[in-house]
Amino acid sequence: EPIGLDLQQVPGIGPANARILAEGEGDDKVETTHQLIGKFLMLKGRDVTPIEHCDMFWHWLAAKGVNAGRNKVVLAIAE
């Protein structure tokens, strides 16, 4: 099944987290599932392990203000 644009299709993202992710300007603004996946991929460096990668994404979500459901979001995007 193709990945849809609606952020609320991602486990752990409801209306509140979708609003939080859409806040900000430029590259800090995430309004689609594709943009969220892109943010995850941007954190992957050459020497970054999978666990470190997921931790970095978890901390990025925390810095954005995503608290509830954060673990579910990381797991869904990493899979």
C-alpha cells in the first residue's frame, strides 16, 4: 500500500502532534508523512548505528514538542 500524505496515518500522530509538527518555518515544518520520513533520513550519518539513528529521531521529535506517542512514531518511521 502506498504511503499517504496525511501525518495522522503514522501511529502515534493524532491531531495534536500533527499541529506540533506543522509549526515552525522552512525545513523545520513537517506537514506530510513524506516530509517526516525525510527528516528521519536526514539524521542518518555515515557512522550512525540504527539505534543511534532512532535515538536522534526521538530527540528531534522531543525538541519539536512531540511527547505523547513519540515512541510509536519512531518505531513506525524506522520500520
